[in-house]
Amino acid sequence: MPSISRRGMDMPQSPIRKLVPYCDEAKKRGVKVYQLNIGQPDLPTPQVGLDALKTIDRATLEYSPSEGLLSLRKKLKTYYDRFNINVDVDDIIITAGGSEAVLFAFMACLDPGDEIIVPEPAYANYMAFAISCGAKIVTVPSSIESGFALPSVEEFEKLITPRTKGILICNPNNPTGYLYTMKEMIQLRDLVKKYDLFLFSDEVYREFCYTGAPYISAFHLPDIEEKVVLIDSVSKRYSECGIRIGAIITKHEELKQSIMKFCMARLSPPLLGQIVAEASIDADRDYMLMNYNEYVERRKFLIDGLNRIPGCYSPIPMGAFYTVASLPVDDAEKFCRWCLEEFEYEKQTVFLAPASGFYTTPGAGKNEVRIAYVLKKEDLAAALKVLAEALKAYPGRKTD
């Protein structure tokens, strides 16, 4: 029997998706499952995007250019202009979702054995994409006690070696909802300058910042413009996860040429998705404000409810639509699986994402979960009730 690759064996399972079979079995038993495990918004896609899909008038659904439709890239430039992200159309390369953007950025920047520093907990697929190109994610820990603030410069510098090629952040952060301050961003800028590194900045949640302070993009940082590799996607801001449209934005000319080789090898990004994404950029401000206000309300409702459950704690997330919460359990992954396999309350249960999968440090996040507040408040209320009852019944509950 031929053996599979070492890369395939090392590839981690998604902590968000690996419990899905247990969720499916619970549903087959007639249990209502409140799915808080995945960042799939339940809010509507912009009508202008749906209308563009319904009215496509083409005789042939052809390949698009490997870098994406020019009309979409022009429209994206006007979008970035709203946030004072000053880029040219030729700096924008369209990808099949933000995931392909991260993968192509890594493939173009990192050689096998190279290292990239990432604050943890971090989006689990970053590790998978690094493994795909033979590189290594080196994590610098942040903690729930500090609200997941950026670790100190000294902690980063301890990890920098001759193989270090970059620092990766997600801002606002998935999975924690943390929003980096200007002071923290300047610290990153100084590290990138001092050690001549790339700054990979995943900014797909920029529309959802709740502090009232101005949004800070990596492209707002002076003197490192050509070191910045910005990752973007329409999935979250327009509730369009399924159309698979993202982008890489960089001013590094040699890097753009390298990324384009990978784009050519995969031929083209999805044509229909680009058509929908281009139309959706014209969604009116009322649409964006409605979504923003809804997430603000859900955030307050969820965090207040979580912190009233005995033994639970969540800091207040300042962006995105996630939080990482600690639970009074021996092992959050066992608890999450138990909720789906063995527990129900009035024919209901909850599906949470074990946070240990967002860490690489052994044992980290063992009693933490990531919760996505992507359900309406009525469902969040029911999910909180079910969670509280599950914690009472769980045989591995910790007591003070």
C-alpha cells in the first residue's frame, strides 16, 4: 500500500469543522443544534449582489484573467479609498477567497523551513497553509487574562531567527475579536523595519470594529508599504462566504510577479463570484450599518450572558464577530463533543469550536472555546440557556 505524504499526515484538522459529523448525527436524532462554531453570517447578502447573479447575461461562462476582472479590481480600489488604504488597481490580485490569498502569499514569500511569527490563538488554517508550503508557524502567546492584547516586542524578538520571514496578524482578530491599537501596530511596524520582514495582515473583518477609534490598516503604517501583504475577502462583510472571492494587495513588485505565477497555474478565480462581489461593493451604507448594529447588539447580549454563567469568562471583543471564552470544564474539546453526542436540553444542544485548535502551544486553550455570534438574539438566548444547562450536567465540570 503506497504511503501518503508527510505533509498530508502533518496537516491539522480544522477545529471548526472536525466535529461536524457529531452535529449531523445530533440533527438526525431530532435535536436542534445552535451552531456557534463557524463564522458563517446569517445576515442577508446584499440585494444588488443577488440581483447581479440572477441577471447574468452571458452566452459563455469563460475564464477570467488570472489576476481577476479589471472591473472588480477597479471597484475594490474605490472601496479601499474609503478607508484611506492608498493602493493602485495593479496592486490588487483577486483570489478564490481569503484562504487562497493566504496560501499564495505564503507560497510566494516562504521557502521550506522558513518561519513566520503569529500571535496565538490564531485562525487554525494559517498553520495548514504554512504546512502546505513547507514553512513553519512560530506562535507568540497572548492570554485571555490580558484580553488577548499583542505580546510585547521582547516576546517577538525572542522568536526571531535567520529563518524568520514575516509576522502575520489578523486585525480585527479571528478567533478572539481583539482589535490592535495604534501603539501595537507601530510596534509591529518597528519590528518589520528592524528585521526586514514581511507584515502579512488579514483584514477581512475591517467593517466590524466596535471601539469608535479609527480603523488601522497595515497600509496606514509609514515606511513599510512594500513590506505589507494585505489579505482581504468579501465573505464576511457581505455574507458571501460561498462565492469564494478574496484578494491579495501588495506594492512589492517582485512579489506581485511571483504571486501571479501561482494565479496562472490555477487559471482564474471564480467568474460568477467576481460578478456578485463587484455588484455588492455598491451596497448602500444602510446595508452595512444594519449589519454593524446587529453585531453590536449580539456582541453585548452574548458577552453579558456568558459572563453571568457561573465559571465562564469572556473578555469583550472589540471587532469581528467572535469571542474566546473560558469554561469550567476539564477539556473543552471533550465538552464540545459531549454536547453533540450525549447531551440535549429540551431537544436542543450547542455546537462550539474548541479553542485548543487555535493554539500550537501544547495544553493551551484546553478549557476555552471560540464562539461566533452569527445567530439572531433569540437563538443566542436559547443557546446560552442550553450551555448553562450543559455545564451543570457535564461530568468533567470543574468546581472552585
